[in-house]
Amino acid sequence: MLTCKEVSKLVSLALDRRLPLNKRMAVRLHLLVCKMCSRYQQQLKFIHRAARDYYSRLDSDDDRLAVELGSEARKKITDTLRREQ
Amino acid sequence: MPKTSDPETWVSQYGDYLFRYAVLRVKDENLAEDLVQETLLAALRARDRFKGTSSEKTWLVAILKHKIIDLLFRSHGEVQVDDIERAADTTEDRFDDSGHWKTQLGNWGNPEKALEDSEFWRVFTRCVEKLRPPMADVFILRELQNLSGKDLCNVLNISTTNNAWVLLSRARMRMRECLESNWFNKSDGNES
């Protein structure tokens, strides 16, 4: 039987690559009986999904991450582009 | 031939978006501004090659991603064995000698609803920012930018993919703890 410590690494790894069958079975078995590790797996999956969502939420009409390009930088970049054209 | 829009309008159309994209990664507003400028300059020079198969915004973001990866590649010394060992060590901390969790993991209930909450994303950003350098880079490149394990190792100069997975596993564990103490425990705090 795998320990929680081992399972914590494997459920993370499983988000990145396919585990070999014997590992997959062993993890599944452990998760069946271990509430903490099931939680851990669910929470890592959630973080994984949320992270993938992150950049799609950077749209300008979304003020969740409201940082803006300062007016000086705006002017500087516009000028640089103009010179380059 | 598909054409880009007038470059004169790029800063007002995409400036904020690209800036936000860059600033999380580089954590330095001046550097992020430079990246936006470099991206738009590169786009201007490559304007003839814009194929129009993706939107202009997607095209610009792809250029910015390369700029960010270049920057990381140039600025990154080799990830030290120390960093990897330290990451592994701190993972050990969370478990007792027989490999069981030392502390209970919180119940997050239905976490999906957090995704609709702007404050959650602020907490999420802060948690990413709090990760220490090799872990932050691994987390951002893999989770946010979806780089493969092999590319991850090349960009960050990590010797084996196995080491990358150790760092990533650790980064995810830190993120979990950070989100739990700054968001999930907070919002459910009164229910016990």
C-alpha cells in the first residue's frame, strides 16, 4: 500500500503524464480509502483548471486583475512604434 | 493577404492585455513595459507574416510568450540541486514518519464558484507571486503557459524532467496551502 506522501507526488505527476498501470491502480486503491488524499487530488485538479483559466481572464473588460499600462509607458511605446514604421 | 490592423492602434487595443500578461510573470512593471514594447516592435517587423489564421491578439500573445521565455532563458542560471532538495525536504515536512498527512486538509466544498469571484483571482495571483523562484517559474510555465516537461527543463536549465516534477509537485502543494489559508478557510471560516 502506498503512503500518503507517495500518493501526493503521484497525483501531481498524473496531471502531467500518464502513470504506468500498476501505479494508477495503486493510487486508485489508496484514494478509495483515504479521505485526505482524495481531497488533495481534487484540490490539485481544481488548481490545475483554475491556472489554465487564468490567462483567459485577463481580458481588458475584466477588472479582476486590473493593472494597466501607465500613460507614460503608453506614450513611449507608441512613439517607438511610430519611429519604426 | 490578411492584414493586421493599424499598428498605431495596437497600444490602445492590446497594451493593457499584454501588460497584464507580462507583469505576473516578471513581477516588475518596468520590465513588463519593455516586454510589451519588444513584442509590438517584433510584431511590426513581422507584420507581413501575419497569416490571419488566429486573431491578432492571439498572434501578439504568442510573440509575447516567446519574449518571456527568452528572458527567462537568459536570466536563469542552472537550477541548483539545492533548490530541488529543499523542495523535496519541505514536502517531507507535511508528512509524519509513516508517511501520513500531519495536518488535516480543509474541505473546499464546491470550489468552482470561486472562479467567478474577482477577489479569488487576486488571492490566486498573490499566491503565485509568493512562490519562491524555481517553483514559481515551474508553476507558471507548466500550469499557466502549458509548457511540456521537456521544454520546462530546457527553459529553466533543469537537468532531468524528474527534477521538474519534484519542483512542480512542491509548487502545487504550496499553492494549495496558500489558497486554503487565504481563501477557502476564510470564506468558510464561520461554519467550522
